[in-house]
Amino acid sequence: MPTDDAIEGRIAANLRRRREELGLSLAQLAARSGVSKAMIAKVESGLSSPTAGLLGRLCAGLGVPALRRRDRA
């Protein structure tokens, strides 16, 4: 079973990868998701672990379908 650190690292990497695939800046994702640029940067860098609610808002801002959210996290 993966450790919490490993899971958080995967979330951070997947978040940044998807944002960059879409060509979104931190500011653009913040506007789309309602999550501050600072918080997105903290999650992407692994300095903060997102709550389920925060992760849901980020996924919605990235256009990740609900089923895919569960599969990727």
C-alpha cells in the first residue's frame, strides 16, 4: 500500500502535469477552480496536502471527470 507521502507526490505531479497539458497558468487555474494561486502552488510543490473538497474543485477546474478523479488519486 502506498504511503501518504507517495500519494501526495502523485497528486502533486498529476495536478501540475494536467495544468501544463492544458496550457494553464496558476492564475488561470485559480480563476477556473476558485482555489488561490498560492494554494495551488503549495499543492503542486508538495508543501500542502489537499482536502477532498479542494481536490474536487481543482479537478473540476482542470476538466477531469468524476470517475477519472477517483482512478487517478
